[in-house]
Amino acid sequence: MDTTEIGRLLDSLAEIASDGPTPSVAPAERMRRAVDGLACAPAERSACIAAIVDRLAEQGIAVDAVAGATTSSILLASMISARLGRPLVYLRPRPKGHGKHRQMEGTLAPGMRTLLVVDVIADVEALELLVEVIAQHGGQVTACVCLFAADAEATARALGERSIRLISMTQTESSSADPRQAGDASHSVREQPERFVRPADENRLGAELSERLNRNRRRVAECLLDVKAVSINLDQPFRYASGLLSPIYTDCRLLISYPEQWDSVIDAFVDVLRYGLVNERVDVLGGTATSGLPHASLIADRLGLPMVYASFEGADAEIRGHFAPNARAVMVEDHVTTGKSVLEAARVLRDGGARVDHCINIFTYQQPKSEPDSQVPQLVIGELRFYPLSDVFTLLDVAVDRGDIGESEQRAVLEWLADPKGWSARHEPNGAATG
């Protein structure tokens, strides 16, 4: 697809998202609406991602890692990283107000040639600040791909001064710099699986399904341990945002920077949707901003499903994307503790007309249980039924089996799980690590 074809595709999606023609809408706003439409149009979304990957190859852009510049860019960045089999990171508009106060989620090895992905570039100075954030974390932005730049010439000029090539998918390419792209620019593009199809005989798996889900629980736990997402510190416990101390801290967001492990987690998600929720219709996936969005993006890509999310960046919550009235949405989250974030996101989707009863998530500190009518371990928080891929009890067993932790560390975490407030009070206040 050339720039004209992509522009026409995005214009048509903008009209769908706007419920009609958009001749009076400013180009940047029209493209933002097109991005919302793209998330909900699996075939067009796949074609757009393929066009971006082709453009990178045509221009000899070598990519070691992919970075999503904004919340709304995470979908594009996630799918590009998956197609290329490269690590993903994403940036926040400002550092988090708690924990480690990070502005970048995921991890970059020093010197990684990083592709910065932006859906719409409206502020060149803000974009340059994000380039600096990536440099502070060890990456080197060598190219920036966008769907539209409000001022393509000024953007290309500013990036060119930093030896960064701008690739606008809907505008004639303009760049004033020779990119520093020495090295292998070939990309091994992953083949995408077929669209979401239920098994012909929903009950045929029986014991095999139970065995598969149990194997997935252990595999997901192994993935978390492999990427060092789990830290246990008895001498300097972690201080959670709630104020409580804990001997364990789990950061599922690191998974996105390890393609092999992340792929295994997405496989497990697909199994739950295909074989676990066999009695539920799935019309659309609801990503939980921001940590659930990369996973929701890849699941939607794998299964050819639309995706939406609730944005809380403005004064009022808004739904990014669209769905039919009474569409059945399944939420996607990474780590569920109290479930506060995903419960609020689900409420916004319900207010918009969706039916939301279920959430699939990577990990929890709670103990999921199997119900008589389902082989998928689950737990209920508020108005949602959660289906964790793994849990802290499985993780501790796997960690002990592998020799990653000792039995004393396992006991300490189990003691904390049994009485978090009491454990926290007993371990105040000789200095706690920040979680």
C-alpha cells in the first residue's frame, strides 16, 4: 500500500468512527479518529501494519526495539514489534506518581536501535523529549514512523538534526538526514494465525484442557521468572502504593521486552479465550490502560478481533474505539490485585453500551478456584469474573523447583499473603525498597 492508499483507508475509518463524513475536521483530529477506527477493523489494521513493516524493509531501517510514544500508539507499536519479533517498550506522557516513578515501561539494552511509533505527531517538542527519555534508558532512536504529522516538514527537520528518519505513512517522505542504519535491516516477519474460531466440539478437550491450562499456569510463571519480573526481598521489603510493605514485587510489564516469553503468554491468553470461555460470545476486547493494552493488542491481532479501551487522560473518561450496542466485551489486564483499574475501565465500557462480565489477566496474588461448570480457575472481584493465567502460589512452587528462591523466601511470601497488614506492621520501618 502506498501513501495514497493508506490515506484513503484511514479516511474511511475516520468516517466510520465519526458516524459520517469529516470534511470540516482538522487533519490531525481526523487521523486520531482513524486510529480509533483502526483498532476496531481487524482486516484494515492488519493491512496497515503490513504496510508499515514493508516500508521499513524498503527503506533499510534496522530495528532492534520498538517504542510506543503515547497511549494511543501502543496498539500500533505492539503489533509492529510482534511482526518483527523485537522487544517493545512504551512511554508515558509523564512519570508515574508512585512506585519507581518511571516514564518508560519495559527495558532496553544499551545502544538498541529503536523505532519510535507515533500515531499522530502534533507536537514536535514533545516528541523530542520522548527521544531523550529513550536515550536516558539506553536506546537510540534511529527512525520514527507515524500515520500523520501535523507539520511533516518541521518534524522531519527536527528529527533529522538528531539523525532520525521520519516515515509518515500518509504523507510524502521527507527527511533531511542520512539515517544511521548500518547493519542488518532485514526483518523476519511472523505469520499471523487464523481468525478467532471456536473449536467444533467445545467439550472435546476434557482432561486435555485441564492439563493444558495447568501447563500454561506453570509456563507463564516460568516466563515471569525468566524476565526477572519477580523480586523477593526480605531485608528491604517493597512499599506498595497502598502504603503496605511486601516481600514480593511482580512487574508483568517487563514481559513486553522479551518476545519469546511474551509470545508464550499470548498463547496462554488465546487458549483461555478459545477453550476456556466456550459459552461466552466475544465481540470485542477491552484493553486496560495502560498495562493491559499491549497484551490486548496482540490477542486482538492473533484472533482478528476488534479492540477498544477506556482513556482517563482527559477530564472525563472516554472510550477509544467503537462497538455495537450490547456487544460482549472481555477485558484484558496484566496484574490484578484489587482490580480497581480494570473495574473502572469496565464500568466506562458498560456506560457506553457494552456487556462486560469477564476479564483475562496474566497474574494475581489471589487464589483462583475452579467452578463446577468450568475448568478454568477464576475469581470474582466486584462485577467481573477474572481468569488469571497464573498466580503467586503457582509461581512460588515453580521458583522453588527451579532453585530461583529458597523455602524461607516462599514461607515469607505465604505469611504475607495470609496477613498483609500484620506482616507489613511487623516489618516497619527500617527502610523499604520501592515497588
